[in-house]
Amino acid sequence: MNRRDFLKSTAMLGAALSLPSMLAAGTGKRPEIKTSDAANGGSGLSKLPVRTLGTGKAAFPVSALGFGVMGMTYNRSSHPDRKQCIRLLHEAVDRGVTLFDTAIIYGPLTNELLAGEALSQFKDKISVTTKFGHEVVNGKGTGRQDSRPATIRRYCEESLKRLRLDALPMFYQHRFDRNVPVEEVAGTVGELIREGKVLRWGMCEVSAGTIRKAHAVCPLTAIQSEYHLMHRDVEKNGVLDTCRELGIGFVPYRPINRGFLGGDINEYTRFDPENDNRQTLPRFTPEAIRANTRIVNVLQNFGRTRGMTSAQVALGWLLQKAPWIVPIPGTTKLSHLEENLHTLDFTCTPAEWLELENAVAAIPVTGGRYNAEQQRQVGH
Ligand SMILES: NC(=O)c1ccc[n+]([C@@H]2O[C@H](COP(=O)([O-])OP(=O)(O)OC[C@H]3O[C@@H](n4cnc5c(N)ncnc54)[C@H](OP(=O)(O)O)[C@@H]3O)[C@@H](O)[C@H]2O)c1
């Protein structure tokens, strides 16, 4: 038995072991899992359940859980070397993940380069989504936004090269640009779609009003915003309701709250000042971490009687919110990848999820998710 077969068989054993707790805790029925070769390119690779982001011409069938590539080069302290990261990305493809998420600003550029090197060989089976908007000059982020039509076109050509693709499966506007009307951005991406350089598009962290204006010009496949048990703004600001009404998918980024809900971070955790923005964030000061650990404890207690880890509870809660929601957790570890994917083996009743939600909501979250400058860039 080679290593890959060994890993597959242990993964299957893990799933089998988790089954009794799932049946005992939940509805007693395994969720109906629909698989489709569309999300795996008919590759015969191991299958995950499929979800569809967007509708009509904008529809995008993908694995129910995606993979956020960002932390493999950017903002998550130390990471394994390139070879190890490529190996892990291949393991994710092997396990049926078909949605990988990167952006020009991650690195900058290094993350797209890694994704291109690791994943372009699977381009008929999987999709790598990327994002434009943050200005990058000579390989460095300037902190400004640039979504002018000519820049979008140039970034598209450069991303195609770095990702080694003929067409971008999906191109998101990373942050709203106050200097460029959203209709102009949508029109430019619409032209790129007609030219075959981009297949679908999305926007990140925008308001319900902006979503409506953009969608009217060029149908959106997905909105990507932060969403998890410690940050539920999209439930209140109309974004999720608008996605539901217009048939747009939703991709919750940072679904484990930058690792916090996984339970491996405590007040003594030190983040690398050279490569980790968590040390600049109000929610990641030692005091905030100490206070917010009570929330992780709620997830751990919920998981304990159901055989789930807190990361699985965090991801499972998002998945049950709507069938058009596809979280994109990031990891640098095979064990975490497998743990995260095994979330799909568990099911709990709506009443159980509500109990969890209420228990978490009873604990105030300490510290904002962003510093003042980052906060200024969202919600337009
Ligand atoms: N559109 C936007 O504006 C935007 C902004 C930020 C991020 N994103 C996207 O969202 C993706 C995910 O975001 P993220 O990486 O910030 O946050 P995340 O997925 O919530 O958390 C990632 C962190 O959690 C840890 N982790 C993963 N699985 C775990 C598990 N089972 N148990 C314990 N810890 C676990 C990882 O560490 P290990 O490596 O040790 O597993 C990593 O440090 C990014 O890759 C990026 O593609 C988009």
C-alpha cells in the first residue's frame, strides 16, 4: 500500500468512526450527499458533496468545502516550504476539493504563483479563484484600491500568467474602489467574460445595495465576506438576504476566525510580526484572546458529546445555514485538512445548531475584527 492509499484508507476509517456519533447526535439520517462529476471533472478522484454558487449562466458547481491558499505564503506566521505546500494542495485535490482561493495581494503575488505551480495541472478538474482591486506596484501592496477598467484588464492578464490558465474560473473584486462606480467595474468584468478570459465573477465585503447594482450589469456568482460564529454581520446587513433573493452564492472567508475557533490559539500565542496581521488586530490581543476563549469552550463542549472538534463545529454551523454557502478554510497541515473535510460527515438538527448559536451569542465578543484602516475598506 503506498502512502496515498494508506492516507485514504485511514481517512475512510476516520469517517466510519465518526458515523455513530453523527447518527446519535443528529437526525439519525445521513445527509443526502449529491455528487457530480462536474465538480471533479469526471476525474474519478475521491468525491465530496457538491454545492452550486450562483445561478443560470453564473452557476458554479464546487466542492461543499473549498481551500483558502492565502496562509501558505501570507499573513499566517511561519508555513511549510513550497514543496510541502504543493504536496498538501495535491492532497486536497486528491480528496475532492475543487475550489481553491487566492488573490493578487496575498504575498503579494507569491500566493498566485504557488497556486499556479501546484494546481494548473488540474485545471480541467478544479478551479482557482483570485481577486483584483488592491493596488500592487513592483510586487508591493500600496494600501490603495485600483479597480479602473485598464487596471482590471492588466491584473487579469497577469493573474492568468501566474496561475498558468487560459481563463480565470472566477475573478472577485477584493475591495470596493470609491473612485470607480460599481457599474463600471461590473461592465469591465462583463467584457472579460465575453472575451473568455474570465468565466465568472464575485465581490468581497460589499453592501446589499452595491450587490444589486453590480448584479444588474453582470450577474454575480458569489459574494465573499467574513462570516463565522464570532462575526455575523452578513445576517443583519441584508447581504445574505440579497444573495438568497438574487440567487447569488456566498463564500464565508476566514470561517475558523483566522484559526481562533480551532482552539489552538491562546493568550501566549505569538504571531510573526513580519508575516502575520493578527498581531495588529484588536481581536487578537492577549486580553481579547483570553476573554474570547470562552466562545471556543462553547464550541468544544458542543462538539464533545457529538465527536466533533471545535473547527468542525465552526464549519458545520456555516454549512447548515444555506445550501449555497461554501466556506474556504485555510490550512498548512494535512491533519487539519482531513479534520475540516470530515465536517461533511456530521449532521445536527436545526434545534441543536440554534442551541449552539444562542450559547455563543450570550458571550460578548471582545475586540473588533479589523483595525480602523481595514474597517474603512468594507461595507460600501
Ligand atoms: N476576501 C477577503 O477579503 C479575504 C480575507 C481573508 C481571507 N480570505 C480567504 O479566506 C481563506 C481562509 O481565511 P484565513 O486563513 O484567514 O482563516 P481561517 O480559514 O479561518 O483560518 C486559518 C487558520 O486556521 C488554522 N486551522 C485550519 N484548520 C484548523 C483546524 N482544523 N484546527 C485548528 N486550526 C485550524 C490554520 O492553521 P494551520 O495551518 O496550522 O492549520 C490557519 O492558521 C484565505 O486563505 C483566503 O483565501 C479572503
